[in-house]
Amino acid sequence: MRSTSKLVIVAVAIAVGGLLAGFVARGSMNTKQGVSSAAPVAAVVETPTTAPLPVVVAAKATSSPGVTPIQAARPSSVGQSTGGQSSGTPTTVHPTAPAPVILTFVTPENIDCHNGNFQTFSASWTTKNAVKTTISIDGPGIYKTYPANADESLPFNCSSPHTFLLTAFGSDGTTVSRSITLQPRNVQTPSSGDDDL
């Protein structure tokens, strides 16, 4: 009985050993197959990941952050003026007022003094672009101020010739002048009661 049981134990040990050896052999073969078959899989996986890289690099080289390819292709407008206007604070240009013009200045050619040394005569004038006029007699002092167009009776002393200066004023203060000198005729002998002009 003892010898038989020993034989059974030995047989079982041999069988278990064979099974273990078979498992070890299969594991090593599977490992070798896994290594050899893993290489093609790795090659397939690497191919799609490396192929698009040149496309990505080319796209980055031709574009800038925040600028689309269409915007990059457009010419720059920096430094260009709009409508001929320069940059900065705009200046306001005020047109100058038109200059005044004396159109007519009508007086007698001379003054008849047969009725006395103190006479009056009629003078009239018309202007353009004027806001007022003045008359000066024998000098710069203003005798009187008038509208742009006027008809006035002016004094004349027959003791000597007299110069009448008409000045027209524009809205911006510019002036234009015209003068006329009148001579007395038929002068009477002055008396002590005559007044000088």
C-alpha cells in the first residue's frame, strides 16, 4: 500500500510539473509573438500622427495670431490719408469778408460862390460790400458817419479849395477811400461878418 501511494504521488507530481512547464512555454511564446506583432501596430499608429506635422507647421508660418490669411494678404493702410485730410486736430478756415468797393462818388465840378462865401452842395455815393461810410474834409478827422449809400448836403467855404474824402468800411474792418477836391468860383469879397469853415 505504501509503495502504491508513493507511485501515485510521484505520478501526480510529474503531471503537475508537466502542466507547469507547458504553461511556462506558452507564456514565453505569447510574449515573443506579442513583441513581434507589436511592431507593425506601432508603425501604423505613428504614421498618422507624424504625417500632418508639415501641414501644421506651414500654416503657422504663414499666419499670425489674430490675423486671417485674407487679412494678411491685404495691403496695409497705415500712413494713407482719407480724403486728403491729415491726421490730428482739424483746423477751421474762416473765409475772408469781401473787400468794400466805392462804386460812385458824385459832386459838382466846382462850387458857385456868388451868393456868399459859405455854400452847401449835394454829394452822393454808392458802395459795394460796405457796412458804413464816412466823410472827412481837408484832413483825417471824420466830419460825419453815413450808411453804405447816401445822399448828403455838405458845407463849402469859398475862401479856398477843399478836399472831401469818402471812406467805405467792410464788415471785417478793411477800408477803401476816394477823394475829390472842389474849387470855388465867383468868389465874393469877404466881409467881417463871414465865418470861416
